[in-house]
Amino acid sequence: MQPGTTSTSLHVYGMASSGNCHKVKLALDILGIACRWHETDIMKGESRTPEFLRMNPNGRVPVLQVDANTFLPESNAILCYLAEGSPLWPGDRLARAQALQWLFFEQYSHEPYIAVARFLRLFVKRYDDPRFPDLMKRGYAALGVMETHLGDHDFFVAGRLTIADIALFAYTHRAGDGGFDMARYPRVRAWIDRCLQQPGMSSMPAPA
Amino acid sequence: MQPGTTSTSLHVYGMASSGNCHKVKLALDILGIACRWHETDIMKGESRTPEFLRMNPNGRVPVLQVDANTFLPESNAILCYLAEGSPLWPGDRLARAQALQWLFFEQYSHEPYIAVARFLRLFVKRYDDPRFPDLMKRGYAALGVMETHLGDHDFFVAGRLTIADIALFAYTHRAGDGGFDMARYPRVRAWIDRCLQQPGMSSMPAPA
């Protein structure tokens, strides 16, 4: 968090080693938004307590607390909220829709495979889970779609870092944790390096 | 489609009996946007041809063709694009983020269970697919989150029909096709009726 740029009452409930939560940290850091982070360990059931379920009945991190009674779940919706009016959120109608296209791609065709493979290997150490063949096949398909798009784009939308890159970066730069061989995706690896050169970007920490 | 309200070069590639595609038809009908619909039968592989993959390398319907060389995939990104500047897309920053929250909920916590159960039963008739116990459990969890929210809301966001309702309506009003018992969700059923009373709303057709 960059200190003192904005005085704010924002709170985030999240787990630092979760990609969906790391997205929110990246947006806050890049935008210099002050925020109090409440580390919430999903492995200890802290996102399923009655108190947590009052904030998000869906029982998932991250949650952004906007004011005393307003809680915003869904990592990519939080990115849109934080980025509004900033260069991270394109001003043009079509470019905004294209950023959303990649946010929905990330949640539907990417995260359910690449993040879940990482979770099974790194968090619960189920190396022989029967889901792995399907997770790897579909995760590689998502990486293939990214590799194709990066053939003629430095960033996913609008020629610069946007929330589309932040959302996709979160689990992609740790895909190796789930057993994905990134040697096959040179453009994706170059894009990860390009993202990491942007002010405020950082790698996600390993689980505690 | 309401005739003649707007002259436009928009094209949609979609399958009428797919909820993700029905969302787009609803937004077009409600907004009175003229558009040419190209029926694309995913059961015949029409979303995996080289021509289709040039429009959407992810091989999914729907795709909105915005101009000769611009193709927008992802149903919920298309909803945002079409609804911009209309009452279907809230003007307030927080309400917009809350609409997006439900769009991401729909694609991550709802569609992968409720739509997939419908697909297995109605399209490929695999009534004993081993995924059913998990699909039903998670689908019912999503319906439970909706039922809770509708306890004090007539619509999901902003007190009126928005793209959040359109996105959730698409597969929810046909959840029975996938074997879900909607008798348990009286508020969801009342909300479906409320949605269907709005001008331009319609039920999704059965597979051809």
C-alpha cells in the first residue's frame, strides 16, 4: 500500500495468497488507494463464519467494505469499482467492453482450471486428484487463448495496463504452482515480465 | 426483435436455446436495437469452425459483431456494451459495481452448475452423469444466495430491471430443465414472474 495518498475508510477482507485477493491488492497499490486489509484465512473457515456470511452470503473472498453497511464481493467487480475514472479502466465504450470480456473470460475459462489446480497442489496437496486431467486440458486451452491474443498486443486491451491485465496476471504468473508448463507460452511469459515492470505490480506471496 | 427502431450493422452469432445467448436477445429486445441473428448450432460444432474461431478464439457463443473487424465475445460483456447509457445499466458507481458483482456471480457460482445440469439433461441426455451430485449441490447454493438477496429486493440492483436481472434470469427461469426443484425458492419464482412482466422480456425456447 502506498502511504498517505488518499484518506479512506475502505476495508478489504482477503487472503494474501489467493489470486482473486491479490488482484485487489494490485489495484490498490497501483492506484495509491489507502485501505485496511483484514487477512481472512479460508483454510481455517474464516469466510464461512456467520459474521463473514453477513458481508457476503456467497462465502468467498475478497470482499471490499465500501462503508459501514455496504460490502462488495467478486474480485473483478471490485477491480471495476476501484479503477473507475483511472487509466486502469478504459474510457472508450468498446475498450471497456473488451476489458470486461477478458474479466469474464478469466472467471469462466481460466480461474476455474488454473486457480483450482494451484489450490489442489499448493493448499491441500491432493496431487492425484481425479480432476487434474480436465483441469490441465482446460487450463492449457485458456493459456493458448492468451498466447494467441498476445501475438499482436502488448497488453490485453487499449495498449496499456488495465484491469484486464491485473485480473489475468493474478493466477497466470503463478500457474506453475498448479503444474502448468509455462515454457510453451513465450508471449504470456513476456507479458508477465511487462506487467511486473509497471509501478505497483508485484508477485503474489506463497501460502503462509 | 422490435422492428425499425434503430438502423444498425450489429450481428449476433448465437444459439436461441442457450441461456448465454438468450441474455443478448433480451437486451436487444428490451432496448429496441435492430440486429441480425445468425443461429449457430454448437451441437453441430458450428462454434469450433476456423471461421468461428477467427471471431472468438475461445470457441463460445454468443459473439456480437460490432463492425467489420470487431467481435465481442462473453455474454455478460455484451450485455454491458449494449446497455451502456440505458436504464438497464445503473448510472451510479456503486450500483454499477453491484450489477457487475451479480454478473460475475452468475458466471462463476451459478451458470457452471445450473446451465451445465440443463445441458446434460436437455441437450445430451446424460441423466446419470457423475457430475450431477456436485452440480445440484452448488446450483442449489446459488439459488439460495439469490433467494436470500430477494428477501428485501424486488430486483437485484437499483430497484429496477438491470442487466444483473437479465443475466440471472436466463438460466434461472429454466433451472427446472436441469432437475432443480424451484418450489423451494418462492422469492426467486416471484422475481421470475416480475421479470417476465417487463416489456421485451421473454422465456427461452427449448432446443430445436
